[in-house]
Amino acid sequence: MVMFDMPLSELREYRPDRVEPSDFDEFWARTLAEARRHDIAAEFVAADSGLRTVDVFDVRFAGWNGERVAAWLLMPRRVDGPVPAVVEYVGYGSGRSLAHQRLFMSAAGFAHLVMDSRGQGSAWRPGVTPDPEPAPQTGQYPGFMTRGIDDPERYYYRRIMTDAARAVEAVRAHPGVDAQRVAVYGRSQGGGLALAAGALVPDVAAIVADVPFLCHYRRATEITDKTPYAEIAQYLKARRTDVERVFRTLSYFDGVNFAARATAPGQFGVGLMDDVCPPSTVFAAYNHYAGPKDICVWPYNGHEGGEVFQESDTLRFLNETLAPR
Amino acid sequence: MVMFDMPLSELREYRPDRVEPSDFDEFWARTLAEARRHDIAAEFVAADSGLRTVDVFDVRFAGWNGERVAAWLLMPRRVDGPVPAVVEYVGYGSGRSLAHQRLFMSAAGFAHLVMDSRGQGSAWRPGVTPDPEPAPQTGQYPGFMTRGIDDPERYYYRRIMTDAARAVEAVRAHPGVDAQRVAVYGRSQGGGLALAAGALVPDVAAIVADVPFLCHYRRATEITDKTPYAEIAQYLKARRTDVERVFRTLSYFDGVNFAARATAPGQFGVGLMDDVCPPSTVFAAYNHYAGPKDICVWPYNGHEGGEVFQESDTLRFLNETLAPR
Amino acid sequence: MVMFDMPLSELREYRPDRVEPSDFDEFWARTLAEARRHDIAAEFVAADSGLRTVDVFDVRFAGWNGERVAAWLLMPRRVDGPVPAVVEYVGYGSGRSLAHQRLFMSAAGFAHLVMDSRGQGSAWRPGVTPDPEPAPQTGQYPGFMTRGIDDPERYYYRRIMTDAARAVEAVRAHPGVDAQRVAVYGRSQGGGLALAAGALVPDVAAIVADVPFLCHYRRATEITDKTPYAEIAQYLKARRTDVERVFRTLSYFDGVNFAARATAPGQFGVGLMDDVCPPSTVFAAYNHYAGPKDICVWPYNGHEGGEVFQESDTLRFLNETLAPR
Amino acid sequence: MVMFDMPLSELREYRPDRVEPSDFDEFWARTLAEARRHDIAAEFVAADSGLRTVDVFDVRFAGWNGERVAAWLLMPRRVDGPVPAVVEYVGYGSGRSLAHQRLFMSAAGFAHLVMDSRGQGSAWRPGVTPDPEPAPQTGQYPGFMTRGIDDPERYYYRRIMTDAARAVEAVRAHPGVDAQRVAVYGRSQGGGLALAAGALVPDVAAIVADVPFLCHYRRATEITDKTPYAEIAQYLKARRTDVERVFRTLSYFDGVNFAARATAPGQFGVGLMDDVCPPSTVFAAYNHYAGPKDICVWPYNGHEGGEVFQESDTLRFLNETLAPR
Amino acid sequence: MVMFDMPLSELREYRPDRVEPSDFDEFWARTLAEARRHDIAAEFVAADSGLRTVDVFDVRFAGWNGERVAAWLLMPRRVDGPVPAVVEYVGYGSGRSLAHQRLFMSAAGFAHLVMDSRGQGSAWRPGVTPDPEPAPQTGQYPGFMTRGIDDPERYYYRRIMTDAARAVEAVRAHPGVDAQRVAVYGRSQGGGLALAAGALVPDVAAIVADVPFLCHYRRATEITDKTPYAEIAQYLKARRTDVERVFRTLSYFDGVNFAARATAPGQFGVGLMDDVCPPSTVFAAYNHYAGPKDICVWPYNGHEGGEVFQESDTLRFLNETLAPR
Amino acid sequence: MVMFDMPLSELREYRPDRVEPSDFDEFWARTLAEARRHDIAAEFVAADSGLRTVDVFDVRFAGWNGERVAAWLLMPRRVDGPVPAVVEYVGYGSGRSLAHQRLFMSAAGFAHLVMDSRGQGSAWRPGVTPDPEPAPQTGQYPGFMTRGIDDPERYYYRRIMTDAARAVEAVRAHPGVDAQRVAVYGRSQGGGLALAAGALVPDVAAIVADVPFLCHYRRATEITDKTPYAEIAQYLKARRTDVERVFRTLSYFDGVNFAARATAPGQFGVGLMDDVCPPSTVFAAYNHYAGPKDICVWPYNGHEGGEVFQESDTLRFLNETLAPR
């Protein structure tokens, strides 16, 4: 890849006008209120993972419409007292996988809840949570980006973002977790979900959005042809008359608008050669982010961003903001 | 492309053992009986297409589970008496499109019903028929090939194949159509659906399956990596432990098994360099086809097959079998 | 694809200086005068197409140098009185194909003449009209874009554009056609030829150029590497010293210059992600177009443009400008 | 690339039945007789190349139909007495280029005639010789492989193979050349032309066909999709009904048939991973070659074959067979 | 990918003759004896990783020629008594990365030594161990496969395989490790190194080679063109005369030959669509493996093999063979 | 390719600030002084090339650290008196090849020394000169661009640029060469080395840098992803924290800085569609070039530039500047 987007000096100043429907807050307040009519009913069933430094629980909790959403909870063994927790959302196409897929946060001493992505998990790392689609009005381009996109009420990301917000409630329901010290965290789609959950659950202690997806959709569809943003462009290629309707729906789910509502300390990561989540879409969210914030810039990286180096930075950031004992 | 599959002399003899569940016929009898509990309730609403040699009707009829399935009916104008009809199923990813997308069959003097493909039509030519998914148990690889593939009862193709069978009933409900002279027809996915509908509705007058898809799945997944068969392989790449379960489901929907039940005169088309629907998968169905049959072989063609030349052959075949006046 | 060319707001204003030789009009007047020394001698031989709503004629007429050019004429059956006509030119690499390839215009009630493209038709849809090359001075890059490009007198497009102009005369020679109501129409190369024929035959009733090719060559060769514009760049890659000579030749055949001479109502179509005929090359012609005009913009489409949706718009436009009965 | 064709042990035994028309010899005898009605009229005009160890002549001679074909003649300076000569034919798409493009043979002490390829030379290295096409009956796929392929009389390779044979006569017309010691030589297309010329001019002293093209066409079109063999497959993809006619034409121009008529010592080169001129097509010609012969096998090379190492082997072979002083 | 190699039934029987130099054992005995003249001098320096369930040590030990090789040692905290250990070798192009890159084995309760790959680690995950090349005789194709390939004494894999064997000695030097229970483990290149180390250090307790690289080189270079085996083919493409010399060198480093000397229980993993390490090269080693053995077959996977599912199987295998407390 | 870099009018003015370390001149003075402590010790051993117009010598001379560097010397036969000489450096990945690979300069009457590139020559045209790497501190991305890049003292190009400077001394040591008339010449990497050698050996008579590589590294890594500049970007993708260190090292080896020190007449060549050595990197060097200069611009060419046409221009330039007799 080359540096196909703006130069870094422009990115640092790039703060495009937000495209935000007037009822954005009302929409989400109503959405969460409906979801909360269902008790969170978090279940933690001990699982035999074969691991020895961590206890693994197979989790279920009530997500959107009360539907049961799966997760893993990894609790570091032999740690005293309630521990801070990290809720992680996973990348596009994946599910929660097996419990030993992600061991970093628990090894670092955090309770670690990995939320399954409803419907996803048949393209890469598997998941088990279905996404019952409520009365679709029409079809979708293969994938999840355009599932129910003709209507904000029925759009896929309304459901999974609601799940993401409720996952924070779920982890807080575990007795070993210190409910005041819960961070939301994710890479790519997970980063976009972390921005959403962090804005929708205002008392989270930290938000980490590494190479976040789900931000500044229209620009994304114009400057990259890589999946998954390209699913939107492909849909509009076939459904030529739906352009404005689609972007109206997406405005309810734009990480730029969530960022503008965040108050917790935030950490971003961005690769300047990222053609999956182009840097201008990441900086659009970062520059609108309303809380204290920092961003790690990786000039020669694509969508992988800083990887294990980013993780080191994130661990430092979480240790500061969550102050684990 | 090159001739990557068997040479023609082997293809002509290639008649692999059928993989067929013992309750195949029971499964489909039950499926159709359930569907037929809903009245076909075919509606034909005149549409303003701007065309002058053909009357266009926007059709709805009761498909699987009584769900309303869209179609176009094109009736050649100023033709006396009931006319023979051709029911067409469309290719993967497409919907019925606008009514003037397909004008060949009506120009040839046939009533022409073009069935929409539920859920599809957001990737290429648009459609309007949704596919409400009944209580999915898990996710799917993006696309339709693995939608509900963990259970034959919930598999996507159970629903659309039922739609396909009922579309024959729908066209017969139009007073201008001669119900004794109805052919089923399609290319690629449409060809696979024609085989299914032709086997499930035994009194159709002819079956045309051009470069048919949905045949001999296992071999297909082993010799081509082109979409859509590749969706199955991609799913199994992620869901490593589901291999046998997946192919058990697919055995209820294999064109090879439908072909073995067909009795109407059949015409096939095949491209010897077709890496989307490899020639051995087409010949597997053709060599098992139980009715009178012929196949048009296009040695240097891929999935496009004979295109307009194939259409000429098909028109000759339909004129013979349907004897339009 | 991405939006790699100018943004729409700039495209709407993009009106580059025309590169036009001083003897442009003289060149074409002389060219047509020479061609018209041959009687048009249009022949219409009834063909057995197997179709029932349309009469098909296999046409020959005198094109460039009096050479016989093939076409199909499709006349809607049972229509009273002379009908308006549409002359269609086809896309690069194709010929007229079989008669049932293109059924839209006749189904819409127009006499429809589909002109074969001399020499083309061995790469996709077949044709039958040869292109005897008059005393070539040197070679060409494979394809037609550089055939005789060293000299405007011998350039391939001089011959086929002359054919295109004469095709209007040919359709007018049919007794069932209303000579006052003839439109020229085409997509891609066909759109470029429609611009040429529309400018060279000033009394056509309408011009439709969908995603037109053959416009603003120099910019095209600098911003896209897709065939067929790339044939010119590839030729110049080998024939390094011929750059100015080549663009001088092309200036006689540039749709931008033809557009500036058009007087009939015109309709254009453009895809903003079209990397075959980039949007700035289409808008360059559109913004210079001298007659009444409109353009259909498809933001997420490539060279396919609006396809069947564009056809609906074109049908509305033709019904207005040709007022068929 | 991988070793996609037969293993070497099978290649060494691969001697497929020849597909040869009964009038092959008559066809070529008549073709050459017609050409020879035109005096060879070889002209050698001194050219200013800026070189100092070699004299360069710009050559013209009468090729097919007496048409003037260009060539370079490079004569090593300060060499006494008549020298042996090498006639070289060039690769597909190229022309003779500038005179200093190929300096090996003259540096080795041979008179070196490099024949231009009529019509070619606008895709890579330029040429100047046009190919006036005699009354084409229809079109061609872009390139030269299908130019006139509907009729052996009008096929492109009839003309250039005739040129190739006459080039030997041309070089013999130069007073500094020893007419008894003339070799024909080429790589790829040049190798195929060398086989043809070597068979048609039976008294050549040696034939060198390195990675020869123009051999065993039918198999080539079935096992590789690389240009230029692919031009034939692409043509047949569009012209579906011409398969047997095309291969009948090609049988008059197949290097396998020429090889079976060769008597001079021959040297071949082959790359076992060559997907442009697959090894089985080269061995088909080699194993039918009727004269004394050897073949250099390069196991890990594609179409580049042995390159400069092959040249060393070829120089040794030419020094032996031509015994230059 | 497709199933491009042998079908599974043939793979299970595929046991090609070994290509083994007569002094194979002598070569390695001498190589290891030389290396062992340097004391292992394992250093374990506590590192601040920010992790809380594991102690991390930055390791150095004496590898080939006594050169200091880096590694990480991860010791699960609060585990009593000496623990079994797993020595892991990493994939081609990577280094040991940061310590938290690989957390599975320590979370499972094993001491986990991750050896850096000398010279590698600038293409993906970084490393810090240089590879001083002893007096190269000539160049190499970019990468490591042909570094010093002209001579077994100087070949790169002689050095890193020696490092791999000594890494077992290094981990045994740690007081918390139970020296009788050390397994060697790796994926891809790491799997190849595990085979080598497991054969060279005969008292290891288990060998895990997941999708192993470095096996059956000659076949690999003939059936896949994917890196890194392709580096060998590319080298031979340039160095045409070195084919036999290169494969002679490689015979000293072939996993097939190491497998034939293994005595510990072994576990393999293989993807039937793996075009990086083709299944026949993996089965060649597996079928020659001399110890008790099992293989996990993933039919629809490429080089990723079973990933986290394979890890579960491996954990079961290690728990059985190492019996950790 | 398209014109992806600046338009020509901007390129002609593009003169970016030089990034130059303060000790640049001291660094190179010291480097050359150290090299010159070794006598040049040029050896010229007559080689049997089979050629007849040129004498070939297999050369060795003392390059960096006194290491023996190979070259070919081609002397035109039967030329009186000392002749001017051209020292040529070859393209990336190649070695000197066999002696008859490059015959142009000797055929033009110049003594022609072709320097081998240490370590290279296993990817394309072979070489024989090894590159013993002095105590590497860490690894490299496969290739030569990052070999020792962590330290200017150990960087690969320090060694080969020193070789390049000494190659001028080597050719001057031959009695048949006129030491006052020596030009340095190369394409791509060879062009970059010519700039370096021309600046480091101030009394060369001419410098020819055709499509030069090794110029303006930072911009190159940002606008192209083609090898070999991409090796630097790939290295930085893995070694994320080394960005500034790497570009500091490269500043000692930047053709822009060498160009600013050149005094001899210079000729450049550039392709405006060159994505290997983008035109802005070439013009950056050209516009800083301090001697008399000219540049040949090839608008539709990529990295091939003007090829044989460029050679003609270069021959004219050399004849003027070297005035051969």
C-alpha cells in the first residue's frame, strides 16, 4: 500500500461536519430502554478450557430484544478482590472463537469478557450467537453491512450495538468484577463497537478503539474498495436509487457521532496505509472525540496497525485508567 | 481458463453414485404439502412498463410458508387463445430486476413468468422479495449458500425451491396460460432451480437447465474456488467440524438427485471451461437425468456457456416441446 | 472501484478546451461526400428468428467506401403506420450478434436498427462485417483503437463513424420507418458512435450516449489503464516518438468535438466509478454538448452505469422526443 | 509457476499423432511458387547506427505477394571472405526494433539478418512492415493469431511464414554472405517461424527453435490461458461454431508438421514451467523433428527458457554447424 | 484454493523414497558437537511485560558457533515445583516478537520458551537475533531459503536447526523446568524446526509439527509457486546449472529425513488445501515418522490449518505426553 | 499504469529540500580512504566467450574492504590507441551475467566494464561476487534495501557504492583505456550507482542515470508499493519504531545528495508512468544535479523508460562527451 489518503498533517486537522439525524439521542435512548426491559440475566458457566492460569466461563446475557448473546469470560486465577474488567468486541466476520483465542487481557490481570458477534463467525473465527432478523423488507448484499439497511429500526448494527452496550452490564454482574472499572475495547469492527458502547454506557472507565471501523461511512465508500466498507458501495451499485436512504440509516450508527458523545479517556490506533479503515475515517472520529484522548499513529502500517506494539501501548493506557491492583 | 476438469469423453460417461438421504422424497412431499396449505393466491397487477408489444403484470403468489413471492409476468400482446408458458428462475445474486430485463421468451410468443429470488437481488439485478429466516441456529458465510445449512429444515434452498415449484402453480392460475404447456427454465442458479421445480412438479412440459448450479456440491467444492460454490468451502474453512453435517444437508438439495426424478424432456447447456459450475458437476446431473434429454456442449466457453446461441437452441427445443401456436 | 476521478461538483463544471483541428468540418464533409457517392442501397431480407412479436430483417447497406455493412432491423409486428426508429451502435469488441440479442427497443414499439461494427465481433458477441484496411502504413496495437492511427485518412474510426452516419440513411430507406423521427443510441463505444452520427447527420431527432467512449482521449490515457483506452497508451509505450501525431489523428474523432456540433436533444449516462470511460471524459463531452441535454449520474456504478434503470430513463426520453404512436 | 504439464520422462516420449491436411505440401509448394514470381529484389542500404564494430544495413526484400519486408543486416566489420549467416525471426508483438537491439550474432562473427514481422511491432519493440490484409471475410480477435483464420489462404501466418522463407533468399543475395552456410533462428514466435522456414527452405544449414511457439495448437489452447495461444481460445469463445474450421486452418501452420519435414541439424530449448509455450507443445515438435537434433531442458524456467545460457549453447551449436572462420 | 494435491486416500499411503546423503548422521553429529564446544550459557533476565499471570524472561543462549540466540521464557506464576516445558519455533519471516505475542502455552501451565529465528523478524513479527553469515561464496535469492545453499556447511538452516536443538538445552537449564518433560513445537517453519530438533535431541518428550515446512523440497518446488518454497525455484530459475547441487544441500535439512529418526510421540497437522506447505509434503514426513504419531486433517483449510482447534488438540496431546501437574 | 505522480509541468519544477546529514562528505571521504588502503589490484583474465568482434576479460578488483569484486571488460577488437571507457552498473537483483549479455557499448567502440553487484545475481541474471556482511546487528527484509540499514556504517549500499567508485579506478588500470575519458552509466539501480560513483569520483567524463533508483527514498516509500522501494516500507511495517533511524541511514545514500555534488555532464531518462522509480524521485535528483544536464522524458512508459531509444540518445551523448576516435 501507499499513503493514499491525506498526509498526516491534514489528518490531524480533519474534522468534517457530522452527519447526524436530529433524533439520534432519542433513537438510542429508546433502543436501549426497550432492550433493558429484558433482565440482563447474565449466566457464567465454568468451561473446561484446559488452561491453568485463568478460569474460563461460558457466558450468556440478554442482548437486543432479550436475545441470548454468548461471550467468554476469562478471570485470572488467584487474584484477590474485585478486578477491573475489559469488554472486548471482535473483528468483522469473526465470532468469539474458542476461549483460548485471546489471552492477553486476562494475562494482564483483567477480567476479560469477549462478546460474540451475532450472526457472524462463519467466515473466520467461529461464533455461536444467531441473529434472528426481524421481518426483513428486502434483501442485502452478502455480509452484514447492508442487513436491514433500508430502515434504522431494522439495521443489523442497531442490534449488535445494543448487545455491545449490554455486555458492559453483563460483566458488571459478575461478582469478581469491579463495576466501576470497566473498559471497552476492540480492533476494527470491535473498535467501532467500543466507540458505540462507550458512548451509550457513559460511565465506562476507558474506551480503546484500534483501527476502528464503522466511522464516516460515506467518505469510506468513496475512497476504498476493500471489504467491508465496499459492501455498502456494492449494495448501492445494485440498488441505485437508495443512496440517500442508506446514508440516512448509517448516520444513526456512525462512530463519528458516538465519539462526539464519549466522555471517558480514549485511546485510538491508526495505520496511515490502512485501506480497510482509511486514516481519514479514523481521524474523523478521533478529532470529534469528546473525552481525553490519544492516538497511536503507525505510518507504514495498513489495517494491522500497531498489533502487538499497540497492545503494549493499550496495556499501559489501561493500567493507568483502570489502575488494577 | 483452461480445460481444468475431465476431458469430454470422460464427462460423457461420468455418472457418480448419488448421495441421497433415504427420506429425500418424504422430505419434499412434506415440504410441498405444508406450502400448499396456503392458497397460491396469485395476483396479477398490470404494470406500466412503457413497452408496446407485451403486457406486463406485477405478480405475487404464496411461496414457502405462504410468504408472498414477487414475479413478473410478460404476456405477448394480441395473441389468441391460451399460450404456453415459460417459468424462469434467475442467477445467483440477482432478483427479477425491472420487467424489461428479460424480453426473449415473450418476444418468442410465450407467457413468461420471471420469479424473484427471495432475499437475493442486492448484488446485481435488484429484487423485492425478502427471505424471513426462521429462527437461525447460528451464522452463515456471507451469501446464501450456507444460510441455515446446519439443518435441512431451515436451509435457504428449501424455501426458494419450494417457491420455484409453486411458481408453476402461479403461472397456471393466469387465464391466458395453457396449464398443460408450462416449461421451467433457468441459467446457473436458475438452472438448478429448474431441475428442482421440474422434479417436484412432475407434469411440467419441459425442463431447461443451462450451465446449472446446485449440482454435485462436494466435488464442486474440491475442484473450484470460485463463488458461489466457494461459499461452502469458506464456511467449512471456519466451521471445521461441520463437514459431514453440511454435506448431509446439501444432499436434500442436489440437482443430481432432482435430475434422477425428472420425466419431462430436458435440455442442458455446459461450458467445458466453466470454473463456476464445473462441467463434471453438470454432467453428473445430466447423466442421471431420467427423462428424454440433450446437452449443448460449448468447448471454449466458461460459465457464460452458449449465451445467445444457447438461446436459439433453447427456443427450438421449447417450440418442439411446447408447440406454441 | 473508488471515486478516482474528480468529485461530482467539479465534473459538472469541467469544460476543458477542445483540441480541434482547423479542418475538422472540412474533413468530415469530404469524408461523407465520398461515402455518399455510393448509393445507400439498403437491403432488408426477412430472417427467421423464431420470434413472434417482431419481424426481423437481415440488413446490408453501403458504408464507408461503399462497403456493405450488416445490421439487424427489428420491426414490431402489427403496428400501424410509419414508426419512429432507433439506430443502435454496439460496444467495443462486439458485433451485432444474433437478432434476439437486443429486444428492448422493438418491444417499446420502435423500429430498431442494430448496426454491426466492421471488423469487430470476434471477442464477445459476433459480427459479420469485415473491415478491409486501406493500405496500412505500419502496424497497430492489438485491437481497433490504433488501427491506422498514423493518419486520419486511414484511421479505423473514420470508417466506422461513416458507417454510423450512413446507418441513419439506411433505416430511413425502410418504408415502415418515419424518417423524421430517428434517434441514434448506444452505450460505451456505441455512445461515442451515437455522438458522431448525431453530429454528422444533423436532422436526427435525439441522441443517447450512455457511458460514452471515444471522448477526450488524452486525459483518458493519463488517468485509466483499462482497455480500450489503454490500447492507445500501450501503442505509445512502444511507439515513443508518435505521441503528438497520434493525438492529432484522434482530434478528428473526439466525441467532445462532435458534442459541440450536436443540435438534437441529448441524453447522457455516467457512472462516477467508471474506470473504463472515466466520468471526466464523459462530462467533457456533455458540458460541450450544444443541444438541449440531460445526464443521468450513477454515483456507485462503474462502466455498467445505470443499466436497466438507465434504459427506463432512456425510454422516457425517447417517448418524449420521438412521440411514438 | 509450477510444473503444470507432463513430467519430463513423459515429455521425452510424447509424440502425438500429427494433424496434417492431405494437401499440406501442395499448399506450401503453391504458396512459395506464387511468392517467387516476384524477384527477391533485396536492397541493402547502409544505415548510420553509431556502432563501430559492425556495419548495419537497412534491408528490404520481396516477401509474400511481393510485398516489401524490412530487416536489418548486421555485418561484422573487418572480417575477410564470405561469412556464414544467421536469419533471425522475432517474438510475438515485436518488430525488428532499432538495429542495436540484437548484437549477439554479429559479435559472434556471423552475418545477421533480423526480419521484421509484418503488422507487428506496436506492442513492444517497434517494426515498420505493414501487413495489408487481403479481403478479409470477417473479423479477428485482437492480435495476429486469428487474423484471417477462417481460411488457410488468407491466414496471417501464411504470409509471414512465406516472408520467413524468402528472408533466407534475401540474405543469400548479399555478396558478403556464404549462401551455403545459413542458419534460421528464433525464440518463441521466432522459433516457430524458424521451424517453418527451415522446413520450407530445405538447404538451410541449421535450425534453432528456442521455446518455439506455433506448435500443437489444439493442446496449447486446452492447457494454457496465456497469450498468444489464448487468442485462439478467446476467438472460439465468441465464434462458438467455428472450432473445427479453425483447427483445420491451423493444421497448415503447425510447427509439428514442419518439424517432421526438417532435415538440417536442429537445436531446441524448452522451459519445463513455460505456460506460454507449454513443454508438451515443444516436445511434440521436437519428437517429430526429422533431422539430427538436440534439446536444452531448463527445469525451473518459464517462457524465458535458458536466455543467455541458451545463447551460449546456441553459439556452440552454430559454430559447429556453420563452422565460421 | 482447491484440492490441488493428491486425494486424502493417496496421501495416507504416500511414502516416497527418502533422498538422504550417506553422511547425514555424521554431518549432524559433527555439527552439534562443534556447537556444544560452546557452553550453553543460558541467561534468563526478568523482563517487565506488564503481565500478571506469567513471569517473563528475556533469554540468551549459545546457538550455532556459540552465537547468542534470543528467546522469551514465559513461566506461569504461582505454580509449584518444576513444570514441563514447551520449546516453540516460529514461522518464516517472523522473530520472537514481544513477549505477549504467544500466551497459550504458559496459560496452559507450561514453561514456554519461544526461540527467535536468527536473521528473520523484519518482515512480520520482529526479532533481534542476527545471522552472521560465514564467508558466503555467492548470493542468494531474497529470503532465507537459499542463503548459503551452495554448500551444506554454510547453509542457513544448518545454523538455525542447530539453534533449535540447543534451545532444548537452554530451557532445561532453567531451575523451574522439568528437564525430562520438554516438548518441541511449531507451526510451518516452526514445525519443520521442531522435526529437526526432535530428531537431533532424541530425549524430547513430544514433537508437534503443525503444517510443517522444510519437508520434501523437490516435490514442493514442482507443485506450488507460493513463498517460501518458491524462493528455491526462483533461485534455480536464475542459477540454472545448480539444480542438483541445491537439492543435495537440501537433503541434509529435509524434515522427511528427520522424521525417520524421531522416536518421541508426534503430532502433525495438515490442511488439504494448503498451497504453502502442500499436503503431500506433510504426509511424506508423517508417513516416514518413526515414533508413535497422529495427524489432524483439516479438509477445507489452507496453510492456516486447524488454528485454534488444532491448538486444542495439541493441548490434549501435550497434557497426555507431558502430564503436567 | 496511469500518470499517478505529478504532471510534467510540476515535475520540471520539483526541487524538494535535500535531507542531508552534516557529515555526509566526511562519511564518504572516510569510506573511500579506507577502501583505498587496499590496492585496486585489477586483474584482467582473457575469457573464451566465443565472440569475434570483442575481447572479453574476466576482471577482479579490490572493492569495499578490499574484497574482490568481479566484472567483465569488453574491448572492441582491432581498435587503435587507448579508447574511452564506459563503466556500467546493473539493475537490482541481477549480477554481471555472462559476458555476452550486454554488447552495446563495445559495439559502439567503447571499452566496457560491467561491474557485478555484490550479493545480488540470484534472482535474475547471475553474479559471482559475494557480500560478506560485517557483523549484522539484526535482520533485514528479504532483499538488499534493508541489509544493515540500522547503521550507515554497515548499510549494504555503503559497500556497493564504494565498489562502484573503485570500478572507475579498475577500468583506468587497463592499458587500452584512456583514463581521462571514462563515463559511468546505468539503468535503475545502475543509474543510482552511477550518480553515486559520478559524485564520488569527481573526474569522470560523463554520468548517465537512466530511470535511476536510490533517490528520494521517503517520498518513494509513500507513493509506490512496488519492489524494491517497497522493501523499505515492508521493513518499517514490521520494525515500527525505526522510521527515523532508517531514513537517517538512507540520507547518506540518496541520489539526490549525490546529484548535488556532480560536476560532469549528465544525462537522465525518466518514464512518466514509472511506478518502480516514480518520476518525482527522478526529477528530485535531476533538478538538484549540479553539472550540465539533460533528461529524456518518455510520457507513456513505465520503468522500462526509453529502452533502445534511450540507448540511441545515450550513444549520441557519450559520443559527444567522450569523443571516441
